[in-house]
Amino acid sequence: MKSASIQSKSTIKIAALTQISGTSLLRTFIRTALASLLITLAGCAMFPATPPPKSTPAPEATAPPRTERALANLADGLKRYDAGNYEEAKTSFLLAADSGVLTTGQQLDARKHMAFIYALQNRESSAREEFEKAFALDAKFELTPAEAGHPKWGPIYRQVKADVATRRTGWFAPKPPAPSERLFNEAMVAYDAGDYAKAVQLFNDIQKESIATPERIKVYKQTAFGYCLLKKRGLCSSEFAKILKLQPGFELSAAEAGHPSWGATFRKAQADFNSTAKGLAKDSSKKK
């Protein structure tokens, strides 16, 4: 019995020791784990994690390249030209020609059509300028036989071609433009830039010069256009009346007559002039 009792006590002591030893090991493990965690956290504080790179957004659709835009403007200009929408066509041709990316042939196409439009609008100096630019691009620039034979721009083209050829031979030094021509070109630059007030002022200055009737009619017409674009209908109508006094049968071109800014004003001025002319003719007949 003593032996059993002693054995039982020994077993209890061993269990107790084992429990104490296990508890101690557990505490040591926990302390070690906590120490490791604190070291890790301290390291993270000193060396913050590098944030992940920002994702690059998907590229948005870009505008068409300059060449595509230039070609689209050239095609649009040709389409509008064929439809008789000359002002809109001229804008498209100008954008295409000034893009700097067209081939020489494409630039020539734009330049010659702008010359055609200016000729149709009775703006001979501007038509000449476009033909000059065409010859500067290509010394051998040629219109087709059908184009060269056109009554509006054919003579202008042939004159420019002759002038260019003469200048190349060194026989001819171009004379400076007359004051009225210089003023007209300056006025047209302002007009094309949308500065209609300055253009009208310059056109009025030209009217004070001694110029031939065809040039005077052209100046009166551009002055009328400028006044109409400034919404000064009365002054616009007065300029048209000046034209009709010089040339009673005067008509605007089809493109000009259909312009929303001055077409109706011209038709009214024309009707008033014809009515007055008929009244004067009737009175004259009675006196006889």
C-alpha cells in the first residue's frame, strides 16, 4: 500500500511539473511571437510599403491625323464646289491647302479651285494670287484644256502664266501695284479675316481714287457686301444703287445673289432702281 501511495504521489508530482513546464513553454512562445510582431510593425513604420503603380487609363480615341483631316477638307471642298456652295468650298480648300501635309498635286487642286471661285466672284486679284501660288508649287502647272478655256478664269490663268514665264527669263521686273490696287488687296485681307469695318473703310478710301469703271463697280460691290455683313442695310443698298447707275443691267453671280446677307438687299435695290427708271422713262415720254 505504501508503495502504491508513493507511486501515486510521484505521478501527481510529475504531472504537475509537466503542466508547469508546458505553461512556461507556452508563455515563452507567446512572448517570442509578440516580440517578432512588434519588430515587424516597427520595420513597416520605418519602410512604408511602395504603393502599387497607378493603372494607366485606356487611351481615348484620338482625333484623326492631320493628313486625314486635310484630305477630308479637300474632298469636302470639291463636293461643295460642284454643288455651287463656293464660300463653304473656299473655306475647306483653304484649310486643306494650309495644312502643310498635302502632296504637291493635292495642293495644286485646292489652289486652282480657289482661283476658280475668286474668278467667279469677280475677285481677279485674288484669283491671280492663287494661280501665282500654284506656279510657285509647280513651275509646269497646267490647267486642262476645258479649264483653261473657261471665260472667267481662263484669261486670268493665261496672263499669270505669261507673267511667270517672263519673270523667269529676267526680261521683266513687275511694277509695284497702283495705290488703289494696294488698298483693294489690303481691304480684301481685312474682309477675308472678318474685319468688315476696316474693309469698308478701305473700300471707301478706294472710291475716292480715280479708277476705271469695272474696278469701281467691283469696289462698290465689295463695299455693299461689307455693309450688309455689318447689318447696315441702308448703306448696303446705296452701294448697290451706285453700281446700277453705272451699269443698269448689272447682276450678281449665282453664288453671290443667293447669299443670305445681301441677296435680298440687292434684289430690292434692283427693283427700286428699275421702278425709278421706268417712271423717269414714262415722264420723259409724256413731255415729248
